[in-house]
Amino acid sequence: MYSPEQIRQLIAEGNKKKFYDDSYWKKLSKEILERDNFECQECKKEGKLTIKQHKKKLDIHHIKELETNPELAYVKSNLETVCVHHHNILDNKTFNASKKEKFMNEERW
């Protein structure tokens, strides 16, 4: 288990993966998954059901970000189970899915 100061240091070093690889975090993640019945809490809000059996990967999301609130890193009320899709939305991650544009002839037949 890392202290808030140690978490800040890991983030500053660009080594956040070390936090997520820690045995205490892994144990806590399992507890949160069980608490949330292995269901994406954001999908539930939309009236959908996304569970591990649907071949969707589930993540544990820090509601208040780890980077700005390391003191809440292990607080269960700050953690929720989400699918990868919603985790990316909640973390404001965007992906540049650049598709090759089709050639459009000026003369459309």
C-alpha cells in the first residue's frame, strides 16, 4: 500500500503502473468488482447491462482522479466498476481513429 506522497512520486516519475500492479490495489479492485456485482455502473445508469460475461473488460475507476487526489486512492466510496468504454469517457481520453477517406469524384453519377 502506497502513501499519498509515494503515489505523487510515482505519478511524477511516470510510473503509475507500479501503483496498479501493487498487491493491495489488486485485492481492493476485486472487492470493488464484487461490491458492484461485476457490472459497469455507468452502463447501469443508462439502463444497460455490461458484465464480464459479455466479454467486456471491466476497470476500477477513481471518481476523483488519482493524480489530483492521491489521498483517495484506496477509499472505496471513490471507486466504481466501469467498462473500458465508459472509463475512457470518464477520463476524457479520445482516440484519433483516422479513417482513410474515400476518393470522391467531382462528377457523381
